[in-house]
Amino acid sequence: MLNPFQTQEAIILNVRQQTPGIKSFRFKLKSGKDLGYVPGQFFVFSLPGFGESVFVPTEVQYTKNIYDIAVQKVGNVTEQFHKLKTGDTFGIRGPYGNGFDMKKITNRSILLVAGGLGIVPLRSLLSYLTKRYCRTFPHSIQLFYGARSYKNIIFRSEIPAWKKCLKLEVTLSDPYPDTAKGWRSHAGLVTTLFKKVDVLKDGVAILCGPPVMFNAVIPKLVALGYKDDDIYLSMERRMECAGLGTCQHCAIGPYYVCKDGPVFTYAQLKDVNQY
């Protein structure tokens, strides 16, 4: 019988400071194997003696079996993670949960809406799309990304590459005074982009961010004609057992985020009224 808590060993190749509280870690499995996941699924990363945390890895463009994770320092495990350096190792298990239906998504135009840390889970999908379809994707891709300020923009160095593959709009709720010279962005919450920009219609919409963002954005999408089955929510919930559905910390109505998600359609959660 397979042990659901069995981990593989990963080795860190590079560490980069993304924002004042977030670092990204480039890594590979010591075995050299592929992680074998679908965008939207998650993994559990462990540090012996400190515990585990849930993260969403991203394949690195133009390389094979090399990945990135972004870690915000918010607790004991993540604080220890931030101390790791190139050559250090950690445990990884997964993948868990249900990811995006790539056949459906890649046959439609795509609107992505990310609020704050919501860009981290969506980066997995962004990487998948840009790595395979940049300039050749048969439909339109639009990304709305809202951050607090310029210094809080995660993966800022990757934005020029994203712009080559999709229509990107960034908005800052606090654009002054630290906006870099020459940097262009809108001012306000990510919801303000629906008034300022020609929003992509007749496609699928994929959201990731805080619950308040879902509550504000979903009515706008419905008003634009998006069907409930075409609105996807990538949920961020505390998942202690990670994929096993035993701790019930991630329950949303009849669903467990770790097993039934973390990707849901609005049709699934519409009557639950919990984000």
C-alpha cells in the first residue's frame, strides 16, 4: 500500500527575493523526474522538524523538470523556508486536488483575474500557456493583475515576457510614491479595470484572490455574459491533511478544497455562498 505522506527529495537551485515578504525558490527533484501535475493542482513541501506547507509549483520556461515556488513568510515553516539557500533540500509530495480542464480552456479565449497573492497559483497556468502557446495561441488571453504597490508586484521580472504572449493590465491600489520611473499601471483595485479596459468576452474567466475579490468580480463577469460554468475559481484555503480530506479545515459546503478543488466553477459554489 502506498504511503500518502511519502515525500521525494528536492534540491534548491536558486533563491530570489520577489517582494519584501516573498521569496521564490527554483528547484528540481534529486531523481531528475518530472513532477507530473496539471496546472491548478498543488503540492505539499516539508522541512523535517518544522512541518509542512502547501504550495503551487510552476515549470520554468525553456527548461525541463525545473520548477519554481513562491513562499510568503507568514509562519514557522515558511520562516524556515526563507532561510534555505542554493544546495539545500526539502521534501515534496503530491500532486493533489483537481486542476484546470486544459482541453476546455485551451479551446477558448481566457480572462485571468489575480488579486495580490492570487497571481502565485495562476502563475502555474500562465507558465503552461506561455511555454506552449506564446504567439501561437488560437484565441485571446487577457490578464488583470492587482497588487498593493509597485514593490508588492510578484514576478515583476517576468512581466515583459508575459506581455509578449497576452494582454496584461496591472493596477496598484497604492501607486504612489514608490512607482518606478517608466513603469505604467492603473490606479485602484483590480475591479476598477472592468471600467477602464475593454474586457475580453465570450471565453472562460479564471479568478484567484481573496474572497472579497470574488464577490466583486463575479457579478461583473455575469453582466458581461459569462456563464456560471465558464467562471473558474482557484481557491486559497487552509489544507492541513493536503489532499486526503480528513482534517476538514478546507470544507466549503459539501466540498473539500484539497480533494474537490482547488479549482471550482462558479456553478459549483454559487449556492454554497462561501469563498
